[in-house]
Amino acid sequence: MPSLDEEELFLPSTPGKFKDRSNTMHRQFHRCFASTSTMFLWALFLVALTASYLSFRSFVDSGSRYFSSTWGGIHWEKQVRTSAQIHRTNGFSVLVTGAAGFVGTHVSLALRKRGDGVVGLDNFNNYYDPSLKKARKSLLNAQNIFIVEGDVNDAQLLAKLFDVVAFTHVMHLAAQAGVRYAIENPHSYVHSNIAGLVTLLEACKSANPQPSIVWASSSSVYGLNEKVPFSESDRTDRPASLYAATKKAGEEITHTYNHIYGLSVTGLRFFTVYGPWGRPDMAYFSFTRNILQGKPITVYRGKNRVDLARDFTYIDDIVKGCVASLDTAKRSTGSGGKKRGPAQYRIFNLGNTSPVTVPMMVSILERQLKVKAKKNMVEMPGNGDVPFTHANISLARRELGYKPTTDLQTGLKKFVRWYLSYYGYNNGKSVK
């Protein structure tokens, strides 16, 4: 017989109900198992819900990127094709990169004027006032030249452009310009002048047919060369700035693509291009602005107080050289990235052959503006600038028929007329 204490352990807590310990333990185990199963199901549900949400967000983001993209779609393709239409016998269809830039705008207008098809590409970056680029774009739009807003590093965009139009030529003018800015933002030069060039060349070598390429190198590649005038056969392995180094790298890269893939390539070494719709970071442009606003200008001098000199080349002369390069460019010899034979490879100087000192340039501006400049004469810092540039253009004259005709005084007169018209000038103060 169990003891009283043992019997009390099994007495019901409520009259009429008997508390069986074994059943209680079973029910607790069952509830525990049921609770775990429920939690597992809830966890699965939450995982599925989260995955669905992320998939939906991805879809929305993709759709958002698609609809907010500045290129693509039936209407966009129609604009590209229309702009690329050729309106002269044996004309070209040309993709102009950097089309809203200084040289790009003038070259695009010249090609359109003679009946070539032109499609522009520009990323409208803020290296200098983007409103000036937008104004140039309006000039191009008025001549039915469509400008695609995009970056030359966008491989998908380039592939799409070559898919829509079988360009016969590419005029590659997009670049990060400026010698001194490289000290502040060196990566922008590698991004645009090297990576961007490679991305474009990849698109060109894969295109079928492959286009002929004309692109802008720079007189800066002559670097610390002291032999004058600068000739295409001179050494260019001592750059004085990162900008110059990227342009020299571009010449080596284009030679490689010419050799491996049969791309027809012409490189143009520009010498200090100036004129209407020019770049605000150039000395003649900033001098004009400061002189009109009564602000002092900084005029650099070389060692031993030697005046700096530049081979200033008027924009119309540069355009003639660019167009002549397109006209004399032979076809690429590759197809779909495979070379069939040797292809044309050329480099030309495009300059004026008449260097002018910076102080002389300032005196010409003073006469045109009828305002005396306040000058601060400062020794040239070690920022990558070189003391002089002087082009030997005999090769371009022989092969391209290149012959510059505008002297600095005539060219600056035309620039000042444009500047006063564009920015306005009242009571001795420019509007901008």
C-alpha cells in the first residue's frame, strides 16, 4: 500500500478530475513539437516573403533604370538612324564622341554641312560649365544632329549604337582635357583617356564592318622635348604631365589595336586650339573674362624670365585637318574582330607653325577688348606645363593637304566677337 504522501501526489487538483502524470508529460511534448513545427513553417513563410520582396524590388529597380535611361527604345533608335543618314554621294556616317565639346561641335557641324551623317556622343560632365555644352548641343540640334547623352566607357551603349548604325568612321574627340587639372583629379584622366579609349576600340574592332578611326592625341606628348619645331618622328617618351602621359598611352594603345585587329587609325596631335565656343579653362578664354571684369590675370614665365610661347591654332584650321583625315582614311581590314591584312596607321601634327608668346597674345586681347589688363607676372610652377610648342606640319601638308590660314590676331578678333555676343557686355562688366 502506498503511503499517504505517495497517494497525495496523484490526487486530482479539481474534484472529479484525476491528474495522470504520464499524459501530462505527453501533452507537453506534443505542444513543444507542435510549437517547433509552427515556428519552422513561419520561418519558411518569412524567408519566402523576403525573397519575393527582394525579387520585386529588383524588378522595380530594373524597370526604373530602364525607364529612366537616356538611351534605348524605338523612338531613340529612330533618332539615331535619322541623324546618321547620308545626304551626299559617297558620304560618311560618322560617330563623333565628345560632340558637345569645343572641337567636337565644330567638326560635327562641318560634316553635316557637306552632307555626311553624324551622330554625337557626350557625357556633359562638369569639368567646365555644362551650360556651354548644352548651348553647343542646341547648335547641333538645329542642324538635325542627334546627341546621345552617355559615356564612352559604356560598352553596352556603344554596342547598341553600332548595332543601330553601320558607322563608316569614328571621330573620337571625347577626353579629359587640361594639363593642370590632372594634379587635382588624376583618376578622371585614366578613366576617360585610357579606359574610355579601350572601350571604344573594343566596340570598333567587334563591329561589322569595322569603322575607320580618327582621334585626338595632343601636342603635349612632346613633353620635355627641346628640339623645335616638333616633328612626328621626334621622341615622345618624356611626358611632362599626366594628361600628356595618357595621350601618349593612347597612341600606343591605338597602334596595338591597329596591329592585332586591323583597325584603320589616324591620330591627330592638336596644338593649342582656340576660337568661338572654346573651352573656358584655356588661357585666352579666362584672360578675356578677367580683363572684362577688371580682375588681374596671371601670366606665367619660364626659367630666366623667358616668356612662354604657344603654337595657337584657330578652330577652323583644326576642323579642316580633321575632315581631311577622315577623307584620306583607308578602310579597316578586320571583320568582327579578326584581321585580314595590314591596316593604315598615321599620326599628324595639326598646328599653325607660328608660335606667339603669351604676353603678345594678351596685348592682342587688350586691343580687341579696348581694355588694359592687370597682369601678375609669375614664374611657371611645376604643374606639367611646357615653356613652348611649335608644330612641324610638313607631313600633314603633304598627306592631308593641310594648310592653316588664320593668324592669331584674326582668330582672337573672331573669338572676342563671339564672346561678347554670347555672354553679353554692359557698362564695362560682362554678364557672366
